Amino acid sequence: MAIAIRLARHGQKKRPFYRIVATEKAARRDGRFHEIVGTYNPMVNPPAVNLKEDKIRRWVMDGAKPTQVVRDLINKNFPDLLKGKDEHQRNKIVARRANRRAKMKAKKAASK
């Protein structure tokens, strides 16, 4: 099952407080999770973000994908944390495309 790093809402009505958790993608928003990797409190000025860099790095390297909001929070606090993973995935995609194009050219050359 796919792992996501996302927000889990806690707190009172109209006073949200979020935990940043690593959880199964199919799990409910505030349901079961594997591990708490940080907190986010948007009610203070400026918003308070506490992230555990080592835990986030471990989950991302294990294949967890952060949601867009969590990705923005991580990039604000640790700009280079997700950069290496994104570049690695981009390079894999480019290599696959090049391999596919090479196979198609070889196939066309063989059929002529």
C-alpha cells in the first residue's frame, strides 16, 4: 500500500491544530497512522511548524509521497530535503523515455 505524508486535523472547532503524519494513503484523514513526523499550528502568527527532519527523510527515502501542503511546509523549512528525491525520480523518467524511444527506433529500423 502507498504511504503518504499528510496533515491530520486536531484541535477544537474553528481552532485547528495539525499533526504531520506518515500514513497509508487509503486511511481516513484523522485515522490510523504509522508515525508523527511533525506539527503545524496555523492559529499563531507566524504559523508554527515543527518538523522532525530525520523521520521525514527516512519516510521519503522509503517511498512516501507528501501532499502538496506538506511539501510546501517541508520546502519552506528544509529546502534541499525533497530536492534530491525529485531529481532522482525525474532522471528515472527521462531514462525510461529514452529507452522507449530507442526501442521504437530499433523496431522501425528492423521492419524496413
